[in-house]
Amino acid sequence: MEQTPDPTARFREAAASREAAGLKRAPRVRTPDDDGLIDPTSDDRPGPAGDERPLEAATVRQGALPVADAAHPTGVIGPREQGAGLAAEPGVVRTLTLSESPGSRGGAVLATPEVVQALIGTGRSFVFDTGPAPGGVAAALSAVDILHNQPGLPGSIRTRARESASTARELGLETNDPAGAVVPIVLGPPETARRAALTCAEREVRAGWLRPPSVPVGRSCPRLTARANLSSDDLAAIGNAPAAVAETKVTK
């Protein structure tokens, strides 16, 4: 009877080699990546994409695999909207959330069949605890079909986000040139950002807000999120919220 190959063998052998070499874990290499989107107000954002072969060499040398958090760019930027930079490289394990652009719930791992089988084989208890409900899976698969059949949607999201950011800048508010759907309005103190989010809500615009440690100290911000189906009238209505925030900021 032919023995089924152990999909975790290569990883266990690599771990043993690292332990023998006195290493507790594979090196963590910082690379230019699109996941600067996670913290859209950080001053420590990755620079322009460069040659990422050193990362590949490091992981091969240590018998490890690179893992990219593709939660934010998935469905918004990159080749086939899978993320850009490291997250789009072949052989990279991508972790993502299904509650953002897919509009569902839960999370997912995109990887080679060997890695997927290793996760199923070694993390079975976690699968039972964290596995999404069938309805959530169906919604996520429907979102994938929509992206496949309407490839222009992500571009529309980015366009709407840039238009919202342009409105904020014209009002004298600090923001960035959004690479994805999120438009931060940097206000500084947490309480100022919280009040700004409430001001947006009063104008029927839902805005989340971030404070340290999610963002650097002094960079608290409400965040607007664009959608592909926002009309010109919607954008005009949304513009009333940053205008009210700018007025409040001046009068405080």
C-alpha cells in the first residue's frame, strides 16, 4: 500500500535545521508591499516596489514560506485584485479577510495545495472553531464571481476614493493619495477624530475612526471608505461631512 506523503514533513525538517543552527524562527524580512494600506496614516510606509528576490532567497535558505497579509488590497488593487507587491508573487501564502471587499464574514488562506493540506492536517481543531458558516462562504464565492465578471469595479472604487480625498484636501484637511478604498482624514488627538466621526454620522455619512496603537501617536483619524457604486450625487452628499469636519476643526 502506497504511503501518503506527509505535507508537513518539509516544514518540520526546516524547523529542525533552524533549531540546530540556533535559530528560533525564520527571519522576518521587511519588503516593499501594498500592505501599507493597513495603516494609511503611518509615516513608516513601505517605499516603491523593488527587487524582492532577497526575500525569496532568505525563505528558501531557511526552509520557510513568505506570508503576506492581503486583507486590505484583496479585491481592490493588484493583478486580478489579489494585492500588489509581495502579495501578488507566486508561491506566497496570502491571508485575507472576507468581511472587507467580499462583503461576507470570516477569513481565508490562499496558498498551494500542499500548504492548504498542511493547514487542514495540523490545524483541524482551529478549523472547527473558526470555520465560517455556509452562508458566509456562499456570499464570499458570489463576490469572487462578481469580481471575475465585472473587472472594472475595483478601478471604480479607487476613482471614488481619490475623488473623496481630493475633496478633503481642498478643504485643507490632511489625507493621502489612496491606493485602495480607504480615505483617512488625519486630525491628531483621538478625541478630535472621535468627534469628527460623530459629525460625519450627523450628516448621514458613516466614518470609522482610528486612534493609537492602530495609528501613530498624533495621527488619529476618521476614515471614509469608497464604494464602486457611489454616484456623483452620493459623492456630493459625502462631501458635506468633510466640510463640517473642516469647519469644526477651525472653530475649535
